[in-house]
Amino acid sequence: MRLYQPFLYFLFFVTLALFSGCDNFFGKKTSKDFLDVPIYNDKTVAYVPVQPVWSGFDAPTDILIGWDQLIYVVDSGKQTIFAYDEAGNELGKILVPGVTAVTQDRALDLLALGTKDTLVSGVQRRLPALYRIHQINGAGQVGLSEAKITRVLIHPFCFNIAASPTATDEQVRFKAVGVLADNRYYIVRTGNGASGSVQGDAIVLFNNDDVFVSPVSVNTSLGVFNNYFKKPTAISTYAQPPQSPAVSQKGDFLFCSSDPSQVLKVQGIAFKESDAGASYEVMEFPQVTDTAKSDGVLYQAYKFTSPSDVVVAGDGSGYLFITDEAKDSVFIYNGLGYEGVNPPAGSSSSKAVRVSFGGTGNGLLQFRRPVAAAFMNNILYIVDAGNKRILKFKLTTDFR
């Protein structure tokens, strides 16, 4: 009886699966490229899982691709930041009290958001704080194993040195931090505690010496709003690795909001300079879907429920990755605000291909509370907090 080619392939893979159960069948030097094979997907253009899954976390809350091309993961359950290479090998770790988020500046310092127990007028208070972690020692060695905390900015003292913290200040949260090309940075702050010019929910700017500059006020057609940001949860600037040092010094950023009353829960804010002065203004993105260009737009009313992170790709593609922990989904947009990615080479269509994905569960294309994202070398990393793991994905058209 003649065996057809598909059946032969089936036999081959079944045999391979059986043998792979044996210890060291492939040997210790098995190329990790063997694992870099997409799970079957019936779409020509789609994000597909890349094995292995990273697990062993207690409560992962953030992930970062550093300028040093390392991958940093925050495990708030362990109050620890871990550093990994692309293969998932742990290269170092550091304990940071109450840590929930981290980023890195171009000097390779980590900026971590956590808490600091502080004695104030005889009362012990747990206050939000930013930790600056220096990774280069006196011998020029770099890494978390050599790292030291060199500065701690504590709320509300970082805004007003003469502040007298109360119980309200303990309810304030530093949610996220975004670094600009010149190492200035924004902190996303929520809560009712007020200190000087910082009132309630806000995004605030610090210079590269960790000195508070000002809260961000947004200029709109209805006037200038000092309280524009409602329940902000995340931020991403356009200065992302592996860009060259010549990247724009502008202060543009995207942010997420979890406020249910907000029609647009993900927005871009542009820093503009003119003869009249400098201002922050809402970025212009399409608000109505042009079906010839895409099946959706970033500024679609009530598109998101609880967006938890937004990331700008630093590879020149301009793609935007957004996690929504309420929808258990990841959304992908191009830099113009159209949902989807470029069609494959040779396609007769120029319409963006929708590749957003997700759903509730523990499968390799499902999530339970995706809270953070990162992107490097065509690999999309997602922190799947509810399943206590890091998942990796790659676009089918990026496989070579």
C-alpha cells in the first residue's frame, strides 16, 4: 500500500515526540532554534507562541528590555528584580522593597518603583518610592550581581522636601516609569495625596539627576488641564532600545488609563515647542476606522477595558503593543494608530493585518491578567500575571 507524503510526515513527528521523552536525546548542545518553531495557527499572519514558557515566579508584575539587551523581570511576590539573557538564563537579581515596576536609562541604571518604610514624627509609614540602582562597579563590571541602590526618592519628599506625610500618602502609588532619550523620566502617580504642585492622579517629570521638574499639564481645545490623567496605569516613551543615541530628545509618550469613564483609555501625548512656548498636547491618531487601511484604530471609543501596559517597539517598525488585563488580550497597532501589522511581502493589499489575540485561560495563546509587555529581536514578551509566567510570541512573517 502506498504511503502518502502527509502521512509520512505524521509518522516522523510522532516518532520524534516519542524519542524526545528520553533524557538528553538531543544532547546538551541542542540549538535553542529547535524550540523557535511556531505552534500551528490557521492564519497566515499571526503572533504564535515561542517555547519555552518562563515560569517559577510568585507574582510577576513587569518586564523590561534594557539598553544592555538584557531582559528584566519584576517578581513582586519575591520583591526581586531578575536579569535574564534571551535564552532565559538568570544572570543576576536584586531585592527591592515592594517592587512592582522597573525601567532602565541609557547609563544602564535601573529605576525601580517600590516602597520605603519611613519613620515620620514617630509614626512608621510605608511610602511609595523610586530606587535608582547603579549596575557598574568601580572595576567597570556591569550587572545586577554588582549592583547597588544609590538613591531613593520617597513620596512626598521628592516633590516637597518640607512635606509631612500622612496616612493618605501611604495610599499613593507610583505605577510606572518611562525614560526619555536624555535620561529624564516620567513617573505615573495615582492617589489623593497632594504635595506642592502635584495633586491627585498625575504624570510627573524628573530630570536625569532625580530632581522633580513639574507635573505634565495637557493643552486641549477646552484649555489647559492640570488634572488630565485619570487613574493612569502605564507609560511608554518613544526612546526604546535598540535605538541609536541620536533618537529624538522630545518628550512624547503614550499612556494607559483604567478609569471606566474614559472613552479613550490609551492616548498619545506630544511635547510641542513653538515661539509661544512649550506645551503637551494630545497626539493626533485616526478616530474612525478606514476599512481600506485596517479593521480598527487606536482611538476607537471604549476599545479597552483595563489597559495595563503600552510599549513602543524600538526597532523602527513603530508597532504599539497594549495589554488589557480585563480582556485577557494583547492588541497590536502600527505607528499611525491603525490596528494590525504590515501585510507580508508580495501581498496585493496594503491593509494592515489584524494580529491582536488573547482569551481567558492557561493555553499558550491565552492569559489571565496580562499586565506587562516587552519587545526585542522580533520577540514579544508578555507577563501573564494570573498564570505566573512569561509568554513569548513571534510574528509568522518574521520566521526565517
